Amino acid sequence: MVYTVEVRRLGYDLASVIAEMRAWFGYHGIREAAFGYSSSGPGIAFRISFIVETEAQAFARAFGGRLNGEHPHGTALWAIG
């Protein structure tokens, strides 16, 4: 199973945000399964996929993101698969 986190940033420099995220991965010894972003619409939307659910949850907490399939209060709405 893959766990995908979405993080949105308005008014941030793309390179700075990516560097901050990469530093977080390195500090925590985490290797993401996939990393992508889109700059269409306001701000930048990042989608980062993880193999380990607890790593995805930690990343979502650290960056104010949302684990896809999760209600904003943390209750799962559907399984990602």
C-alpha cells in the first residue's frame, strides 16, 4: 500500500520548500516512494508518497499536510491502494 500526503504552500519559493522537505527526509532517515508537485492554480501543491504509513503521518504533521483519504481531523475516509 502507498500512503500519499498532499501539502499546499502559498507564497513560498519552490526551491526553498523542496530543500526543507528533503532536509526533513534526511534528518528522519526517510526515503519517500514518489515526490511531485504542481504549480497550477494558487500556490504549489506537493504530493509525496510513502510506503510506511507512520512516516506519511509524521510528514503530514510536520508540514501541515493531509494524508489522502483522511478527514481533516484524522479519520480515514477511504483506503489508498
